[in-house]
Amino acid sequence: MTTSSSLVTYPKCGTTWLKAMAFAIMSHSHCGFADHPLLTQHPQQLVPSIEILDPGSDFADIEKLPSPRLMATHLPLSLLPSAMTSFGCRVVYLC
């Protein structure tokens, strides 16, 4: 989880903008400008929200995502899964 980052925001305060910026920063070394995923996909598609995981799934499913992981949530820090905060996941909090 140490290569994971979580974007924590209030609704309607720049979540999509933050997702786009964080994704661009984290993918700059393996994505060229001409074929960058942000040119063809919306940031909401590229950065999953942990609130909309499949029913019945748990946080362990997120560990199946390719590293470095980037995910987003509107949950307050106190309600984040303990796996996110106890294993060194970086948290970017925008308020």
C-alpha cells in the first residue's frame, strides 16, 4: 500500500480537477503526451472512487489494482478503511 494515494475531498469542491492533476503527475513517466489517457477518458474513469466498489467487495479488492494506486473518496478521514491509513497510503485532503 505504500505506493497508494487516496484523494479525499468534500463533494463539489474540485474532486475531478484533483483527480486529473494527481493522475497526470503519477502517470507522467509512462504516458506520452500524444497517447495520454486523460485525452480520451474522463478523470472519474481513471481514478476509482472507493464508495462505488462492487457490492460485497472489500478493501482487499483495491490491492488488485496496478501500482501505483490512485483512488478517491468523499469519506471523512475518520471513516476511511483502516488498511488505508495504517499501511502508509498517502492521503491528499482537499477541503
